[in-house]
Amino acid sequence: MSYFSGPTVTTALGLGVVIAGTLPLFGALPPNRWLGLRTRRTLSDTHAWYRAHKAFGWVLVAMGLAIAVLSMFPTYPVHPALLLTGPVLGGAAIVWVYFRYAA
């Protein structure tokens, strides 16, 4: 097994998603035109910007922790339903945050 095996890289990816999710939680992502959930409402209202990004930050932290923990217990072959769970739940969370806070 090499140093950069599948579970090691996937665990690091999960921890990277956790770190990316903590940035909006601490208000480290100010309103801008390049990065984030940029809608008419979030760009015009600073309070809406921070509420939407804080909600999505929690989603990213939960997804990153799930990726990191589940990658420590690799099973082969991976069932296709497990591969679709992350994108489906992540997409649903993005839609929820958008309609709840940004639309």
C-alpha cells in the first residue's frame, strides 16, 4: 500500500471540505462577486449573505466529516447507490439553502 492510497486521499479530501465549510461559519467569506452563493438577494443584503453561507457552511462540514469518516472504512466494490448518496444529498442541501435564504 502506497502512502497516497485511496482512503488517505479521500480522508484528506473530506477534511479539506470541512475546512472549506468552516470559512463561512466564522464570517471569513464577505459578500463578493466571485465566490459564494451570489443571488440578487444575497448581494443586496449583507445579513442574507451571511445567513445563507452560514447554513451552507454547516452542510459542508457535515458532508466533509461524512466523507472523512466513511473513507476510513473502505469497502470494495462500492455499491453505486453509495456513490450517488453524496451528490444527491449535497444537491438537495444546496437547493434548500438557496430557497430558504437566498431566493
